[in-house]
Amino acid sequence: MRPEQADEVQNISTLPINDASARWRMPYTAKPRFIQMETVTKCNAKCPFCPQNEIVRDPARMPTETWKKIVDDTRGWGITYRPFLTNEPFVDNRMPEIVRYIKDNDPTARVEFNTNGELMTEKLSGELLEAGVDIMRFSIDGLSREIYEPSRIGIDFTKVMERTQRFLELWDEGGYRDKVFTELRMIEVPENKHEVEAYKDFWGPRCSEVLITHMYQWPWTGQKREDVVLKPCLKVLDEMFFYTNGNATICCWDVHERAVVGNVNEQSVGEIWESYAARCMRATLDDGRRDLLNLCSRCNAYQEYDFSRFATDAGTG
């Protein structure tokens, strides 16, 4: 859940109370609303700010029966599926098939992608639009080669620009503007700050929305124990994340499986969401004790977020 979404929450959690003495009561959903699936472990880029290249996990490709089970377990739930995790989704050539399977006989399902755009060929673009993709986000951190390529190592800037624009042309010409949301996003850093306005001017007319965002820090990427933020977390409220091996974690920033709460090859998605392991982690986070969880003990996310509206009597006493 993003901070702006948490700000709009009216009703507190429909899940059973994890710990009546916890300092916060966070708005967990009865079922997940977003599911991310790591269908492959690979990426075509070697970005210096991303720990993706540290991933050593078997299998490298999620078995078909695993991703189908995740989808089958959650049909009709109104899920937004994101068939990627810490990887580039279109390294996996099954994506049109995966989109079609998700959308088949489930009018509540939505499919969302984040991509660097280099592998988005014209053929793939057409197949994804026809299959029913709902949201397509392109991450392009610059408007010139000299600014872009140092941060997106291994990616061809010309291909990214040409293929992203061609996708957007097919999207526009094919009558998908009202059916598919498209976004261009840039991570603003000192090196590209001078291009922000030109970036908006260039991409704004070509897509649904332009987003300028800021760099976040994965847990365990240099933080010390004393850097931990003793607050709850927004990531665990309505999302689930699955690795290629079927393991489920509580956080998309869990690159090294430090917060596994179940395996979908052995349990249903619903059973994992309501599992003892997941409830214990939520209760610990509700008490602001990230320091007691391995993954979260090196996390400083949401440091500036005001959680006071979720405080309990225990938290205000």
C-alpha cells in the first residue's frame, strides 16, 4: 500500500486483531489486493542501485503449475497481478500467455507491468495489448543517452526510446487509451534533475501519466542495526509476493528470502495470507518492532510517514 492510499483508508483492518497491546492497528485487507510473481530471476540490466544481480535462486524460472496455482487460488478476488518481482518481466517470453490466463473468465482481475522497455518489441507490444494488459509502466531515468546509460548499465538507450514510443503509438492508434493506463516514470537524482521538465514535456502527450519519483533503499543494503525505523509498515497491508520456487514473502524488497511466510506449492494463497507466520510478523510490525524481524531489522522505509492515525490506546498511553 502506498502512503497516499493509506491516507485514504476509512476502516481499520478486517483481519482478526493480532495483538491487542500493539501500539498501532494497521488497515490490513481481508484478502490481498495485489500479488507479485517472480516468474524469472533474471534482468537484462545491471543497474548499480539494484540488488537484483545478487539473486541466486532455483529454479531460475517459475514452473507453469506454480504461477497458474497462484492465479487459480485467487480468481474473483479483484487482484491486480504483477508478474515480476526484482526482475525484468519480459525476460520471460511467456508473458502474453500469462496475461491471457489471468484475464480468462475473471472480469475482476487486472495485470500490471513495470519494465525498462528494452525488450518491448512491436510484436510483444501487440500481443500484450490484445491479451488485456491493464497497466504498463516504463522506467526510463533520463531523456538523453549520457544521463540514462550510466544508471541503466547494459541497456541500449536507443532501443528503449524507440520501442517505448512504438508501444505507445500502438496503444494510441489501437484505441487502448481508455482501456490501458500507461505511465513513464523517472527516478530523480542529482545527475538527471536538469532533465525533469523536458522529460515531462516529451512524454506527457504520449502516455496517460508521467511520474517523477525518488530512490528508495532496499533493506540490508548498507543500513546498520541502529538505522532501523521502529514503526509499522505499509508494504504488508494488502500485497503478497512470490518467488520462482513458490515461497511467499511479506515484502517485495526481500531479495534474499529473509521473511518467508509459506509456500504456495504446499498451501493455498489464502492460507498463507492468514497463516500463523504472517500473523506473527504483522503483530510484531503493529508494535513497531521491526528490530525483531530479520528482514525488517535493517529497514528504514516510511521513516517520515505519520502513523499516528493508526495509533491504539497502547500507543497513545
